[in-house]
Amino acid sequence: MKHSTGSTVGRIALPPTYESLESAMSGQEHNPSKSDESSSNTPNESRGLANLHPVKRIESSVEKVLFGARWLLAPLYVGLALSLLGLCVKFIERFATMVKTLSASDLHSVTLDVLELLDITLLGNLIVIIIFSGYENFVSKIGVAKNSIDRPSWMGKVDYSGLKIKLIGSLVAISVIELLKDFMKPEHLVSETEQWRIGIHLTFVISGVLFALMDYIADKRVSFELDAERKDLELEKLRHEVEEYKKSFRIDRD
């Protein structure tokens, strides 16, 4: 091993950061003209940055306005929350009517009344899902519910893709109930109207299947990209280990 003025061993023992710092300091000592040149360019660079400042300020202002525009959706979600009051009123009215006529009604009529109550309840659930998921995905996180024991388990976990699936699933359930209510009253059936309703229901079902298929394909693509990225990282790590082994082998041979 060499112990000359070059101090090969000492340099090897130093981390790369210190080596680069030492070479930079030695370069500045041997090339004062270079440091003078860099210092002479500093005013020009500062003037260039100063010229960019107005553009950056305008860009920052536009981005703040665009980012704050999401709060324009907040009144819409407040309006949806207030619409739940109307559903509650209608639910109470239907329930009161069912209770009044319960003694004189048969099972068929009670079933129809319960289906109407289920219809209102499903619509209310759909509105709540849209309010919570839409607000958290597009406006802001609901901080007051972060540590609440009453926080729904799905809250904060439903992204835009999951919101579409839940929305179409609720629409399919409501459509089924409407069709069931019509079939419970065969004397009031109109063939053309029922054909349209069945067609709309099948459209909802096909749309839900297509949404689920698109989400499945998207998830597969994301997982494939993650696997490829993980393999690239493993190859990079292996390449780095090989380089380190070569360096240590050269040091031992010297």
C-alpha cells in the first residue's frame, strides 16, 4: 500500500462528500480566476432571477385561485345535506300513513309501503355517500370526524372510482325497488312504460359492470407499473452492490 504524499489511503477512507469538497477547495486555491469569474457572473444571475419574480408571482396567484376554486363546491354539498330534511319529512309522512292504515291493510299493501320507505332510505344513503366522499375527494378533509368513534368505516377510503361504483350500485338498488313496486300492482302495469323501466334498469346494471371492469383494468395497470418499478429498484441496488464490491476489491489489491 502507498503512503506517499498523494495519501491514497487517506483519500479512500474519506466519504465521497469530503473528497468532492476537498477537490473543490483545491480547485479554488489553484484557479482563483475561476472563482473571480463565477463571482462576476453572480450579479447577472441575480438580475435574471429578479426578472422572473413577477412571472412567478402571477403564476403563484393563479395557482392559489385555482386551488381555492374547489371551495365553490362546498355550497353544493351543503344543499345536498339540506335535501335530507325533505327526505326525512317524506319518510315521516309515508310512515304515518302506513301506521294509520295498518289495521285495514293486507300484506300486499304493507309490502308496497315498506318498499316506498326503503326507496327513500336508499336515496338518503346515496346522498350521504356523495356528500362525504365528494367533499373529501374534491374539497377538503373532514377534520372533525378524524377521531370520532361514529366515523363510518368507508369514510376517507372511497376515492372517485369507488364513488362511481357505489353510486351506480345505489341506482341499481333503487331501480329494482321501483320495478318491484310496479310488479306488485299488476293491474296498473303499462307494457310500454315497464319496457322502458326494464331497459333503464339493465342500462344501470351494464354501466356498473363496465365501471367495475375499467377499475379492474386500471388497478392491474397500476400494479404492473409498481412491479416494474420495484424490479428496477432491485436491479439498481444490485448494480450498486456490484460497484461497491469492485471498489473494495481494487482497494484490497492495491
